[in-house]
Amino acid sequence: MMKETYRLERIRNLGVRLQELELVSLSPGKSYASAALNFLFADHQLERPSGLPLEHTLKTLGEAIVAKRKVRFTNLDADAVIDFFCRLYRVH
């Protein structure tokens, strides 16, 4: 469970960064984490899966990264997906 909390914290930080970059604007009542995930799925022209565990949601995004960006990985796990976007958007 701690791992999930840590992932959510990193995704939230990513959401804060995306707002700083004016790539997302937060609707009232929405979380930074949710805004970040919505942005990343929209940016990759994917439907964001609903009702799935966070890890599965991130793996879905990982598959899109591999397919679209022709990265050298064949499979990105949930943490690698978060790392990828944190590096991309320079989140510390």
C-alpha cells in the first residue's frame, strides 16, 4: 500500500508541475493526480481506463509510450512510467 501512496504523491507532484507549465488547469474539486493522469492519457490520444487499479492504469500508459515514442524499453512498469514523465516534465 505504501508503494501506491508514493506513486500517487509523485503523480500529484507531476500534476502540480503541469499546472505550473500551464498544460493543465485544475477544475474545482479535482485532484492534481487526476488532472495529471487525464492530461497524459489525452496527450497520448488514449481513453483513460476507469475503475482500474493505479498500477494497471499506469501500465496502459506505458504501453502507449513504448508504441508511440519508440523508446528502447519493451515493457514499462508503473514506476518506470512515472519516472519517464517526471523526467520529461522535470519534476523533482
